[in-house]
Amino acid sequence: MLRLNLSTEPRWLDLGHGVRLLVEPLTTAIMLAARSDPAIVAAAANAESDAAHTNDDLARIVAKAVARIVVKDWDGVGDDDGKPLPLTPEGIDALLELWPIFEAFQTKYIAGALILDAEKNA
């Protein structure tokens, strides 16, 4: 049975290590918007060339594109002195370069949508 959550309210997503993100629900509109991200467009254009990205590269590119759209706030992210950093697209990209954070975002946020898509196509 498919459990449909109709809430459009952002929710806090705990990524561990004291980091949490306030994210919008992952919708079709967001995934379609992410496809227009310049990094994804460039990766798609290079898909058949020698400079093609690996699946891991593509996962990182997609996760960053989606995160830049859906993340509305964060908590537990600071500079070298522990001073909280403001949310920026560059900050989101840097945060997702940290393996445990990337893996948690993939698992707890993006994978749910991909699993649902795979079940739909099964």
C-alpha cells in the first residue's frame, strides 16, 4: 500500500553529527526543476563522451541540485570557530561534499522518492 502524505509543510531532516535541514517535501515539480540545473544539464550533455560522469558523480550532482531547491534552513552548521553559518547555495554544496552528510541526505530524503519510483515501474 502506498502511504500518501499530503503535507506541503517543510520538515526538519536530521542528518546526524548535530546537523539538520529544513526541507520541503520532495515532489515531481522539484525533481523536474532539478533537471534544469546547469550541472545536471552539463552532465547529461557529456554522458556519451569520454568525460562522462560515474554514477557516484551523478548522484552527488543531483543531490546538490535538489538540496539547493528544497533546503530552506539549517541547524548545526558553523565555521571554524563554531559560529553558525548562513544558508547559501555554496554552503549546501560544501555540506554535501561531506560523506556522512551526503549519505544521510541520499538515504533519508532522496532515496524515498527513488524507491517509490522504482516500485511504480516494477
